[in-house]
Amino acid sequence: MKKTSMWTWIGLAVILLLSFYYLLFVQSSSAEKSQFEIDLAGMRSLTQADFEKKSGPGALNSLLIGEGAFPSGAILAGDSLISKTRLVFTAFQVLYPDGKQLILDTAQDKSLHEEFYQGEPFYADNYASLQSSMNQASWIVATHEHVDHVGGIAQSENFAAIKDQVFLTKEQLNGPTIEAARFPAGNLEQLKPLNYDGLHLIAPGVVLQKAPGHSVGSQLIYVRRNDGQEFLFIGDIAWNLRNIEEQTGRPLLVSWIFLQEDREQVAHQLRALLELKQSHPELQVVIAHDGDILERIRKSYGVGSSFQ
């Protein structure tokens, strides 16, 4: 029997390593035709009465709570693992003419931010402003249950005062990743789960639509201001606009192993979002961690850079 040469073994090892690299860092699920429907018509129908009466949101404001960076290849499969892409952690305030407010996503406190993004900027004054607004809010909602979206609820020093205004869905409260937000013992159980199917008008001019995939509790949040401007907050279905434009999700190593997301569901949602952007350019799609989008909606679409 002929002996296998050393170079043959080296060649096989290289092929194996390249295969694993492709599988873990390059390959991405995609959908030519989406099986996920973004029900924009339904969202508009549910908010039409509020729009006509001008009882919906009068303003939309944002707060930059922190910043971070990931290797670009961790955000977009097949991209560079050397270069980095900026991430932002933002909370939003939906403000009504009568003074009521809805808080959308709550980022995370300093301790959690430094644990996951050590050395990256954290804006303590903005976080304090967020917490103050949460104390006054009528509704507090989240696009999904990951630590950088519900951490501000979990670590709130005024949890007892805000808990009845927190509207997390049953899927978010029971999701396998919410533990990372480290709710103090007994607090998570004090939150009453929000149950709905399809669409849900959570507040005047604000509609929820379930969109599981990135997490079991992911949802779209549609906001229609009284001036007619519309926003669709998609949470982390994409981390960057390129995910939508290039129809490429996160690499397997990040998507499946670290995030436990359903890559096929996310692929169908990315396709639906691309088609939505093409057919409805008037609707502003807000990607939670894309700093360029945050800057654009602040500059061009009347989104404030501080809470009122």
C-alpha cells in the first residue's frame, strides 16, 4: 500500500481549514422570494385615526447611550475580519402633544456596556436622561430582548416605579437570551407579558408586528408622526444597512453560535426589508446599531438628539 505523503496531509488540512472558514465566516443564508410579510398597509390602517386627529406622536427623539465596534466580518458574512464597523446603542423617545411619552429600546447600563464593550464610549449623562424619561413614560417597549435593548430596564434603579409601564412580549420575557440582561432576582417575574398576534396598536401612532428570527421575541415597531413621517424600527434583523442592500446576514459563527438566531427567518426578513425600501422610500427603516442611519434621520427627518 502506497504511503500518503506529508504534502497530501497538509493539502487535506488546508482544504479542511478553508471549508471551516467558509462555513463559519463567509456563507450566508439568502432568500430570492420572502416568506415574511411586513404589513405596512395594516400598520397605516391602525394609525390612520390617530393621524387624522393629530393625536399621535408629535416628536421623535434619540439618545446615544454608547458606542462600540465589531470586525466587519462579524456583521456581514464574508467581509473583512481585520477592519471594524462602528456600532451605536440608542434609545428613542416617542413624544405626544399631551406630554405622554413612549420609550423604545433602553440600551444597557455602564456595567453591562463595559463588560461587552470594554474601553468603548458610554455616555453616562444620556443614560441618566433615559432613566429619568423612563420614570415618566406611559409605555416602554423593546424591539427584542437582547441585553443592549432591555438592559436599561433590567438595571433600572427605579424598576418598581416603571414595571407597570414596561410592555415586553411573552416571547421576549421567556426568550433564552434575556438572562444576559441580569434582572435582579424576582424582577423579571413582576413584568406582565404582552400577548398579541399579527399587529398590535400599543400606543397612538405606534404599531408592533412580531418578527421572530434574530431572537424569538423580535418585533418591528412602526411609528407614524402627526406630520406624516413614518419610521420602522427593525431592531437587529440587520446590524448595518449593507446587510439589507447586499442581502447578506451575519456569519454562522456569530449568527447561530453566539446569537442563537434563525438564519432562514432573518434571510426572509432581509429580503422583505429590501423590497419595502424599494417600494416605499418615504418610510425610514431604522437599524438599531447603524450609526450612519442615526445621523441621517437626525439631520434629514426631524429626529431630535436629546430627550425632552
